Amino acid sequence: MIKLNNANITGSDFDDVNLSGTRFDNVNLSASSFHYATMKGSGFDDINLSQCRFNNIRAEAVRFTRVNLSGAVLKDCCLKNVVIDGSELEGMTIEGIAVSELLDSYRRHNP
């Protein structure tokens, strides 16, 4: 086991490394890259992912609770069986159509 406290390992390169069960607390990973990484079952709490890019990600059965996705863009994504519940939808669009308008129309026609 390696324990680092108050360390600066800027620019480090980890290749084919097993970090399963590792704890990262108060860590700056800005501008880091993760390729072919397995993070199944990992937890992310109080994390700033602003301006991050996610490409070719498998995220089946993930749960987002109290997550701010303001300004996020989902493009060419599989949203099959996605559930959005109790969330702020102001300004959200699907293929250019305001979701609030879609829901209002649905509710008017399905009282």
C-alpha cells in the first residue's frame, strides 16, 4: 500500500495499474485523462466535474442524486429506460422542443 499525504505528483503517468479500493480525498485531478478505466461500483460525492468531457462511456444503472447538470449537452446518447423524477426542467429541450411544453401538452390531453 502506498500512502501519500500533501504530495505533488503532477504529471504522473499510471499505465495498467490496479487502483481498486483506493480512496481519493481532497484530490486535484484537473485536466487528468482516464482511458479504458473501470470504475464500476465507485462513488463520487461532492465532486466538481465542470467542463469535463465524457466520450464512449458505459453508465448503465448509475444514479445521479442532487447533481447540477446545468448547461450539459447529451448528444448521440442511449437514454433507454432513463427515469427523471423530481428534477428542475426549466430550459431543458429535447431535439429543440422545450420539455416543459411537452409535459404541459401531455397533461392537458391526459388529465
